[in-house]
Amino acid sequence: MDWKIFLMTFTAVFIAELADKTQLVGIGIAAKTGNPVSVWFGSVAAYMLVTVISVAVGAILAKFIKPEIIRYFGGIVFIVIGILLLTKKI
């Protein structure tokens, strides 16, 4: 295992996921159900599946598209989403 890539990925995902809507959903469901262990397992399972899908798609795309293009495309998508949110189009 490449620990440098592991730590870089862990740090990026951890910071990106702090206090986002996923945590708010988890807080809400745990508070409503009173069963935090089940909420935790459900959240972890869902995030694992999403991660498997995104890593698989990234690995497939990398065979056909340069990683720089994927990175630029992702950046452009985030900028467009930000503009749409600021202009209240979404």
C-alpha cells in the first residue's frame, strides 16, 4: 500500500465531508431513531459503495482520458455548481 496516497486521499475526503449534508442526515436519522449504531453501519455501507463506484469509474476513465483532463473537468463542474447555487438556479 502506498501510504502517501492513502493519507492524501484520507485527508482530502475527511476535510471535504466535514459538516456536509451527509453528516446532517446522519445526525437527523440517529436523533429520530435513537439507534446510532444502525445509522453508523448504514452510513458506512453506503459510503463504501459510493467509493467503490467512484474509484472504479475513475480507473476506467483513466485508461481513456488523461487524469489532468478529469481533474480540470471536475473543477469546472464544481465552479458551475457554485455559480448556480449563488444565482439560486438550483
